[in-house]
Amino acid sequence: MSSAGASTSLDLIIGPLLIGTVVNAFVYGICVIQFMEYLSSGYKDNWKLVALLTWVILIDTFQSGAATAMLWHYVVDNFSNVAALGASPWEYATLPIFSSLAAVPIQHFMAWRIMRFSKSRWLFVYISVLSLGQGSLACASAVLGLISPDIAEHVKIIPIADGWLGMSVACDASITGLLLWYLNKSRTGFKRTDSIIFRLCRITVEAALPVSLLCILDLVFLTTTPFNNLHFMCAMPVGRLYTNTLLTTLNARESLRKTMESSIHNSYQLNSRDLHTRIGRGGPRTTEVHINVEQDVQMESIKGAHELTSGSGDELTYTETTPSTDHKSNFA
């Protein structure tokens, strides 16, 4: 969008903005649906988590509106005005700020959950430094973009933007890697328990992969093709994907809780009447066997794995009922 890129096709200038706006609106709609699902589920989370969710939804709403206003500026207000393509409205320059306003608190939330599970404050500090670093670089690139509305001058900001995206990828990769590491350490060797942990690992990867992939593509496009807007196609939905990651994790708690309870609370009881009927047919001797012994077991690994997805700070105790050999025999 500069004189150096005058020969660049308009398709690579307006086209990516249109695609990015449409994809952003689509992901925003998914986030709204998930937020409504969260509200209707009746979770009794603390006010801090509710405030975080409200904050990111407000940021997403404002940024989605700003993206639509930016597209309107280029394709409606300045239709066929090629000179307008060389200037950046505030909606264009402030995109990194809105992405970081959603990403930084969510990354700190995940870092806090990892700290609770790992009991390591250093991991929280490590993730916090990466998160605040990428947020600071994002704000710096946005401020420089506002100071220089001429898009031709934005090439000078690319090193700062590369640092922002690079630190963002490093932070997200660290969070995902640590989650998978501690979830894998929680494996018990029991099939049902490990299936729950495998499900948690799958949710973690599925939620984090789109964010990391778009950040990497944004970094590649911004560095290799600085004179078009291909990077905007990836940059615009990133903030909404962070919100989607958080809501997906929180909304999965109810199904995971039910799966845990059904897997851990196993009751083995043999109906003595049916057994008496079956054995009694063979002759006068009957045997009554009653098996119903309960044993409380603290499933620390499952509880710890649950803490990685739980939004509240509630501690959970699970009870496992296992069979024993308490036999009562009568010989007639």
C-alpha cells in the first residue's frame, strides 16, 4: 500500500481486509454463543473470572465493530479513491492493541492455573514476562502506527511487530507445552482415568492450535510481504480465538465433571436375590453372597488435572467405590 508497492494488485490490499473481517465476525459469533452457553450453565465462578469473561467479550465486540468500520472506510466512503489506500485509519493501526488486551489477561489466567497445579511460581513469572512483553510490543507498534498514518512508513514498525508476534507464539507454545506436560504426568495407568486426561490434552491442543497457527502465518506474511495486507487476514481474528480458547476450556468443565464422576464412582453390587434364585434351583443348598464395600480414594492426579480446566478455586474430592470380598454364606 505504498509507492514501492504501487504495482501490487488491489486484490491483495482490500481482499485480505474483507476476508479478515468476515472470519473475525464468524469467530466472534462463536464466542458470543459460547458466552451465552456459559451464562446458561449456572457456573458459580468467582467475580474475577466473570470480570475476565466480561472484559474479553467487550473487547471483542468493540474490535469487531472497529473492523467493520475500517472496511466501510475503504470500500464505501473511499470507493475508487486509490489515494485513500495509502493512509491508515485508527481502526487499522490499533489492531495490535485490541489483540493484546484480550490475549494478555487470558494468558495470565492460564499461567495462574499452571502455577496452582505445578506449585511453581517461576513458571508463572516466565509466562507473565512473555505475555507482558508481547503486549508491550503490540502497544508500541500500534502507537507508532497512529503517529505515522502513512502506511508507507509502517515498514519501519515491522521489526517491533515481529517481536510482538514472536513473543506471542513463544508464550502460547509455552502454555500449551506446560499444560500437556503436567496432564501427561497425571496419568495413572487406569484406562478410564487416562481417557479423561487424554480428553483434556485434546481440548488443550484443539484450543491452542488455531491461535498459534494464525500468529505464525501473521508473522510470515508481515515479514515477507510488507506491501500488502495478507497479514491482516490472519491478525484480525486472533483476539477472538483467545476468547474462544478460554470459553472452550470453561464450558468443557461440566462434561468433564460428569465423566469424572461416572468413572470414579464405581459401585459393584451383586443382587443377592437373583443369585439366590439361580443357585437355589440346583438343590436344597443355597448361597447368599453380598458384595458392597466402599473405599474412599483421593484421586490427586484427576483433581490436579481438573484444576487446569476449572475456572473457580474450589477443591474437589472424589470417591471411588471398589469391590471387596465381604462374603456372607448360608448353607441350608
